[in-house]
Amino acid sequence: MTLRVRDLDESGLLARIVPLLPTGAATLVGPGDDAAVVAAPDGRYVVSTDVLVEDFHFRHRWSTGYDVGVRAAAQNLADVAAMGGRPTALVVGLAMPGDLEVAWVEGLARGLADACSPVGAAVVGGDLSGGSVVMVSVAVHGDLGGRPPVLRSGARPGDVVAHAGVRGRSAAGLALLEAGAASPGDGAPGAAGPLAPFVTGFLRPAPPLDQGPAANAAGATAMLDVSDGLLRDAGRIAAASGVVVDLERGALQPYVAELLPAAAALGDAADRASDRALARALTWVLAGGEDHGLLATFPPDVTLPDGFTRLGAVRPADPAAGVTLDGMPPQTSPGWDHFHQ
Amino acid sequence: MTLRVRDLDESGLLARIVPLLPTGAATLVGPGDDAAVVAAPDGRYVVSTDVLVEDFHFRHRWSTGYDVGVRAAAQNLADVAAMGGRPTALVVGLAMPGDLEVAWVEGLARGLADACSPVGAAVVGGDLSGGSVVMVSVAVHGDLGGRPPVLRSGARPGDVVAHAGVRGRSAAGLALLEAGAASPGDGAPGAAGPLAPFVTGFLRPAPPLDQGPAANAAGATAMLDVSDGLLRDAGRIAAASGVVVDLERGALQPYVAELLPAAAALGDAADRASDRALARALTWVLAGGEDHGLLATFPPDVTLPDGFTRLGAVRPADPAAGVTLDGMPPQTSPGWDHFHQ
């Protein structure tokens, strides 16, 4: 018999998942009281929140509970990294229907743990609730280690624009799943087929979390995590800093090349060959969201930290702030909006 | 024409609500970047999270956006107070369907502000998402001011049991609305009819937030906020501390008396008069949830802080930890469970 959430009371469900949750050194009082207590050694903490809703951010036919746990953690942890901080603690709210399988919730906890453990972040508290659909809300916290936060507003003309992490894989994976050209199994843990990087990138993004504090230590002037697409998020740095972020097509080619197997699997290689495949891959690189790479600007004399690749340069706003591709307005439409999908 | 969420893009919606959100002195970096930065002057912070889901925690026919904002903030702020801390910062996730009125979301922001402003807590960040129903998730943070957190586990035999805040009002208000004996208008801001305290108490609970740090300063040995009913939550202190929490019926009578108008409005006064009304009111006092009063234990020699009323005493576990009423097992069933309503 399949054990479902409604077969357990709240304490029974907690007894199954709390032991699976990640623990961390910053936790002074963990789950079980009205609130947790977390260390903030430099007298400040970074905090952000992100929500995942069934059928808006994930679908049960593609994502397991484990996938959703990894993804919920990853996109939140990336927000702390994007401030130049190290993630320390998460609280997790979970609303769910009574017929949800308990194994799904246990998978969620394991996914949170596997995403958090490499950086030492703990789940220190949460809330379980009934709901007509599954909804996972995470608030994430981090420590700046005595450094200033890296905001979006500090880019200056002359700075180098650089990126850490993957580009376009999540969008490519989504396109493959939507077209039926790949199955979720192609992105299951341990899958090693040619489409595994894309489906895995969509189901369980892996942001470059160590690169956030590294960028901060190296003197990054601005940074954010790329959640809504490279052009759109670069535009946010441009707008906040009052500059032009100029990206160089040549620097984007390695990302484009990496996505060609996904573009080919969608049939583009067969008909009209490389032009359409290249265009599709470039669109994923420029407009694909949810990879949660880090886009940062650095003073021109800085040696980029490991993991960062130069993508372009910051120019004066002339006449307006914005994003250019080799100095020209980009032709690809930018990212997407939550309420108009 | 009614303006709905789908008529605006995300930045348009943010432009309307961010100016309405409460601000506070602990905010170092507020909304608008990947994450906020908040001061934690004593090198630690308290953190908790609570989720409200449409049709599980509120219904549109009873609660306005303003009501939901007050309630979402209040029940979270109470968790910080229950640790003996002062709330400083909230992050808020909001999932909602596109046909939700923008005025509802603006009301939510105003409700958050009105609940937070008296204690100086700020909304420092958030996330907006589509959703098939409205779901509000809040993570709340607070400052302990250098004092230890007040856990549930510190009650000792001989301690005084005391309570701050109202008891049973939320349950009475819910019963009145469910029976059609009161309308949401009876609890609208400024309503002053005989049923106003109950309907208001259900729609917009007002936890005694200042009493949390006051109890901590006075040396409280254990504390929690009463969210699931007095017996059930007293049982949590008893279990965590390994003691018996003995409540005295006589000390509960003022709460019972205050609820009699609500019991009478349900028809009990007319038929069989006082016995049934008294029994109903006592059940609300003992088992009614969502008032978010503070239940605390203090060493016997402590002068109770303003706002606290003595309810009983802590006894040794004999043989087991638990709750008694005048030394006897209570006959009223305890609180409720989220998955078996």
C-alpha cells in the first residue's frame, strides 16, 4: 500500500523527514521549537526567499520530490551566492494535498540535503500545511564573512563582465521534455546519455555557489544570479548601475556549442542543419532562465576567480543604460514574466 | 474596470506594493537585489516560517487581503516573541492566480505593514509567483538582544504557568462565521458591535508581541505561542520539559466569561441557557487555536511581567509528562491537525 500524507499526522510526517534534513555549523537552535536560532558571526545576515508551485515551476510527470528539493534549494542558495555570501540556513514551508505520497516528501528532504550539504547549509525550521497543490517556499540565509554585499548597482564603465556556471541548459532541457525528445529518465541521477546535461540542468540546476564568495573576495563590483535569462538579468545590472553591459558573441560561442546536441535532438540537425540549430542554441544562451549561474562585473585589472569566464565589458550609458551584443541592440526577445506565460 | 494581477507585469505589481511595505531600522539592504541584508547585532538571529493557503487557512468570502496580511504577519511575529525576541525582518512569498484583484495584493501589503510597524519589523524581500490558489509564505526574523532564547524545554517543577494575550476569540469568531451568526463586517476595522472582538480575533489576531522579550528579561524558563489550542500547546511544553503543566479552572474563568456573548449568539443562551454556553466557551478557551497568545513558565519567585496572568503551576511528571486541569486529566479533546480537518 502506498503511504500518503493523509495517513500520517503532522508529528508522524515530521518524524520521517526531519532526520533527512541537512544540518550545519551555524545552527544554534534547530527544528522543534517556535523558531530556530542561527549564528550571524559578522553581525549581519543575507536573506532571500523563492517559491515553487506545482504546474507553475514544476510538473509531477517530470520532476520527482528529490528534483524539486534540489531545485528549491539551488535557486535560493544562488541568491545568497549572488550577494557574495555563503549560505548557512534555510527554512522551508510545504503545502500539499493529503494524497501526496510520503515518499515524495522524503525525496524532497533528501534533495534539500544533497543541494545544501556541499556548502554546509542547514534546514533549521519549516511549516507543513494542507494545500490543493504542492507548494514549496524556501527562505535562505547566508553569511558575508565581514565583506560588503555585492549589489547589482556597482558596475562601472571599464569593468569586465564575467559569468560562472552553465548557460541555457535548463531551457534546452525544458524544450526537450516539452517536445518529447527526452524523458525525465534522461536526467535521472547518474544518467550519462548525450541529453543528460540538459535534462539534469532543468530538473536539478547546480549553481556555482563557491564562486559567489570568491567573486566578492576578488572585488566584484556587481553580481546577480541569472534566473530569468542572460539578456534580461544583464539588463538588471545595467539598469541598477546606470551603464551598458556589452556582451561579445564570440565569448558566448562555447555555451552555444555545448547546446548543439540538444538543438539537434529537436530535429534541427536533420532539416536545414546548422543555421536553425545555432539560432535555437543562441536563444537558449541569451534568453534561457533557471540555470542560476552568476553574472558579475569586476574591475579591469582583476584576475577573474576560478570558474568565471569573460563575456564582455561595461560601457558608459550612451544614451541609455541597457545591454548590447558586440555593441548592437540584441534581436532576441528577453526572458519571461511569471504572470504571462 | 477591476485591475487584476494579470493586467500588470511583475515590475508593475512590485511598483504598487513595495512602497506599502513596512520598513525598519535593522534593514541594511532592502528589497530589489538578489537578497536583503539585515543586522543581527548580537551575532545571532531567530528565524521561523509559516504558510497560509487559501481555503485551508483563510477564505476569500471572509478575509480581505488586508486581513490575510495582518494574520500572516501576526502568526509569524508571534513565533519570534515566543522565543523571547523582538521581530526585525520578514520575507514574503506570494503565489496567486492572474485573476486576483491588484487591490487584494495592495491590501495584503497594508496588512503586513500595520501588523509589523508597531514592533518596527520590516518586509525586506519577497517573491511573486503564479499559482492556482493564493498562498502566502512568510519567514520572520528577530533579535534576542543578547539574551538566551526561551525554549519549550526549560519548565521546572514549581514554576508558575502564565499566559499573555487573548484566549478562544479566534475559535469563537470562526464558529460565529461558520454558523452565519456573524458576518465578516462584524470584524471589519473599526467595528464595535458585541461580536467584534471575536470576529476580529479570528480575522486579524493581535499577539502580545512586547510580552515575549519582557518574559525573557523576567527569566521565563519556557515559552511558546498558543497556535493549536491551550491544552495541546501546554502539552508541548510539558513533553519538551518532562513535566506536568497543571492549569487551574478558576484562572480560566475570565477567558470563559469573555466568550459568553459569542456562545450566546450561537443560540445557546436561549435553549438550555448557561450550561451549554459555558461548556462551549470553555472548549474555545482550552482547545481553540490561532489566538497566538504566549504561554510561559516562570520561576516561582518572579513577579510576572505586565500582561501575563497566572494560569497554574508546573508539577513533576508523575508518572508521565502531560497537562492536567486542577490536577485531573482534561476531558476536552485537544487541538487539531492540518491534514485531518
